[in-house]
Amino acid sequence: MANDSQTSARAYWADQMEQGYELVQKIMAFDVQECGEGFASLPDAVAADGVEIQFSTSKIAGELDRVFYIRENLVRDVLAIGREMNERGWILKVEDGYRSLAMQKQLGSKAELFDAILKKCIWEVGGVIPPVELVFRRGSVLIANVPKVGTHMSGSAIDISVFRRDDGTEVWRGNPYLEMSERTPMRSPFVEPEFVQNRLAITAVMESHGFMHFPFEFWHYNKGDALGHILTGNPAPGKYGPVHWDPATNQVVAVENSSNPLRPLPEIEKEIAAAVERAKAREQL
């Protein structure tokens, strides 16, 4: 039975990741006409509004501070989401907001996350080192490697968790933020039904305010970009694309060559070799 379960889990993982990669290709082909809208601080807006929303205090991609800024016209939606969650006895926790291209690239290369994705790819192919192309495809779904695909780089996405106001416990979704496994997709059959229901209840609140869920991660929501338009069936061009943002002037500049990968195949091949060496070193400890 254990072998059957593993076979089923591997098949589901592979199928979901391939579906995710197909969605990535749709995003790549979707028209975006960057509107040039600036950014606003979510913590500042929360403080002025009085809504109870939390923000992650952890670092990203090593020792970089998380940037809790998103496009100006999306801030009121997040505040409205926070108020609705408060009324339900919940507290929205924003885990992540805007990421620069440099931050996104560092995140994709971060040993902890890259090793987790590689480990799943090794598991998927039966215990051998997978082709670099497979790691590229899987990583493209779980940690965007192309600016046009990565809605955090557009300032149009937030990653979230949710907690209860009365006792501070998490509204459990089966796993904590982040998770890289067959349990990661929103409706994974490998997650206990009660926790899938929690995911979907949270998603209903988010989507009632236009923040659509990325089907292959249970924590990611975005609005107004190519992915958001695809998920809602909106044929109009997305208005938020990947941008370079200057915090001093609040000016944005559209990323050129936004379909080029941040980490091309030769770079990922080197990362695979480094991950294998890390694994060998751990075995020797």
C-alpha cells in the first residue's frame, strides 16, 4: 500500500507541475500593457486604517528584508480583505509582497528552497539526478524564474497565512508557508479534507476582492496582471507587469526582455551540482 501511495503521489505531483508549466506558458504569451502605477506601503495603510493585519518578520533570500509594498490601487482591496477576515474572527498575515528581480533570483537560488525542489524532482524520477530541463520546469512553477510570470515582481501579488483572533493559532491549511510537495497545490487530494476546506474558505474571501489564487500554491494570490486576467477569463491586457521600482521617487520602469529567465539552464545545472555536494556533506556529518 505504501508503494501504491508513493506512486499516486508522484503521478499527482508530476501532473500538477506540468499543468503549472502550461499555465506559465499562457502567462508568457498574454499581453501586458504596463500602466506605470506606483507602489504604496501596506504597513502604513494598515496603521492608518486600524484594521488588524500582521506582517512576516522573517528575512527573504538570506538576509534581505521583505518589501511589503504593492501597487497603489490594490492596497484598498487588501484592507477590505483584512476587515472581512477580522469580522470572521481571523487575522490576515502578509508573508510577502513586491520582489525586485534580484530578490527573486536570489530566492530561486536559495539553498533551502532549491534543495527542496531538487529533492522532489529526484523523488519524481525514481531516485536519480534529474535532467536540468526538468528542474527548470518544476522550479518555474514553484518559484518564478521569468519576470513576466512572477507576479511578485509586478507588485500585484501577496503571499499569505491566516490566524485566529481569539487564541492566535493558525487557520491550518495542512502545511505552513512555504511547502514544496504534492501537498502544495490548492486542492491537493493528499491534504486532509478539513484543511483543504480552510484553504478554500480563505480563498473565497481573497477572490471576493479580486485576488485570485495560483492553483499550484495554497498561499499565493494576485490581481490585475496577466495571471489574474487568465484566471478570471478577462481577455484585456494585464495592466501590471514586472517593473523596476525606485522607492525614493515611487517611479516604475517596465522590465525589458521580461520573458528571459533570471537563471538560465547552465546556471541551474551548476546549482544542481552544488546541491548534490551539500547533500553529500550532510551525509558525512
